[in-house]
Amino acid sequence: MSDVLEVMGERPLANEWEAQADAWARWTRTPGHDHHFSRYNWPSFLQLIPSVEGRTLDVGCGEGRVGVALHQSGHRLVGVDSAPSLARLATQTGAYERVVVADAAAMPFTDGVFDVVVAFMSLQDMDDAGGAVREAARVLSPGGRFVAAVVHPFASAHLRRDAVEQRSYFETQRTLDAVDRDGLSFAFHQMHRSLESWLGLFFDAGLRIEDLREPRPTEADVVAEPRLAKSRNYPPFLHVRCAR
């Protein structure tokens, strides 16, 4: 596994993800490949999502694996993604009532139409994450919940002592994290923000944070997949649930 970290240029993040849509589908859909997702990141995130009889919005739905899992849990779903190829892949899963190609910072939905909005590992992939959070708050019904997962600032700043390169923790900046694992490669084009900056996006949108978690694999997970061992000590992900 190799990691390459550097500041990127001005090409919109949505363009980078559109260009890698097929590679992302291979990354997520190859059985047993994304052990972080299947072993602990998604199971922990799912615990924060309330069961609802209304509608759920999947912001930055990507190729649709979150939609598939939520559909199996009984959610009625709408997806939105700015990358047309990813939106098409999500539509093909059959998990969504519809998938809309749109900027998450300017969603084509009326106010208060969703009971739950989720943004699983997508906000760091957006140039205007603050706009996306404000839009999530706008389309939530009164008393609704917004549940988000992002790359943990500790991880996106590469503060691990074994990291090849580190950057300023406090500076919001664009990054590239190129990963090659088990014959599959993907370049994660993202934004790094400090914890204060991430939480500030929720506060600025008028949301009330009611739960915050730093998921990590269990000892049993590490036995089953030894490469998860370092995630027992260093937090890769951050989960936040907010109320409107």
C-alpha cells in the first residue's frame, strides 16, 4: 500500500470523482476489499441513523452502496451526486426512488421534505462542504436528523507517527491521497479540515450536534483483517449526528 499526499490544483473535486467513477465502483464492489467500510465504519455509522417511515436523502451517494444498505433497512431513499457516472451507478442498484445529478450545495428540493439526511464519507469530497451542510439543514423536516461521516482530521493531516508526510493540522486545504491495495488503485481527491472547522460547518448551519463518535475496529476485526491493527490506535473516521 502506498500513500502520496500533496496539494492539488483548481480542477473541481466533482470532476476528479467523475473521472474515476469506474475505479471507485471496483474499489467498493470488489468483495472483501474495503474492509474499513464493512468491518467497522459503516456498522458504527448505521447505529446513528434513526429508523423512519418518511424519506431519507443520501447526499453524495456515489455508486450507491449506502443506499443499498439503507434500503435493506427499510428507508425510502433519494440520492444526489454531482458526478453523473456515479449517479448512474447508484440508480442501477434499484435502492433509490430516484437519483438526482446536482451540486450538494444547491440541491433541487423544497424545504423540510426529508426526515433524515445522510452524508457518508462524502463531505470531504466537496469543494463547498459548508454549502452542502446548510442545504442538508434546509431540506430537513423540523426535528429531523443529519448524520455525517468524514475522514478524521487526524488521518487527513497524516499525524500518525509512521506517516511519510505531514501537513498543518489547522489549515483547510485540498489533498490527494493515492492508494494502491491488492491490485486496486484509487486517488482520493479531498479537502482536509481541522475538527474545529468541521464542527463549525454544522454550527453555522444552525444544527445541534447530539452525538459524535470516532469508530475503530474491534480486536476480533483485527484478527480477521490484520491490516486494521493501526486503526485501533489512530482514528481514521469521524461520525456526527445533528438535529435540526
